Amino acid sequence: MQSAKVLVNQDHLTTVVAFHVQQCIEKSFKAILELYNEKVPRVHDLRKLLQLLKDEGINIDFSLDEEVLDQINQVYIDTRYPGDSSLLPESEPSKSKVIEFLDEAEKIYNIAEQRIEEY
């Protein structure tokens, strides 16, 4: 999270910021699973992890914008498994978009941190 906050001011690093945002959300979801003694899968898909939390009865209201979650997922996939389109500058997320991503990640991170502290 801290890396993303520092890098967000660098216009040419929006993809890097989006990658760090995805990692923050993924690790937050996995930390909550671990907290509730659930098996933590080797999955990076944020939607799948969120669904697993719900399936396991871990009811946490993240008040998520699932469309934003999908966009973060896509940037992560493009970063990890680049194709022709992800190497073009116009395919990089805009600064305003990564700020939106960062806001979503910070919200999730804070909720996860609060749950861990309460435990």
C-alpha cells in the first residue's frame, strides 16, 4: 500500500501502482481467510477470493465496487502475463483510474487491518 501511495504521483508508473494495489487487496483478502482459519488458496483473482470469503460465511461489508475490482484484476493479469496490447502506452491505466484503485485498496486494507486488530 505504501509503495502505491508513493508511486501514484509518477504519471509513467500507473501500471506499477495498479499492480501494487492488486497485491494489497489480494493479501488483505488472504489475511482475513487466514484469520478465520480458512485454507488460503493459490489464487490471484480478487473476485474469486471475495467469493471464497462469502462462501466461508465471513461476512464483511467491504462496500466494494466490483466493477473496479474487475478492472484491477485485468491490470494485474496484463502485468503478469503481458500480451501485445498491454505493452502499448494507451493500455496503461490513467492516473485518475489508479487513484480510484488506490482508494478501493485502502478501504479494503483498513477493514482487514481492523478485523485483525479486533481478533
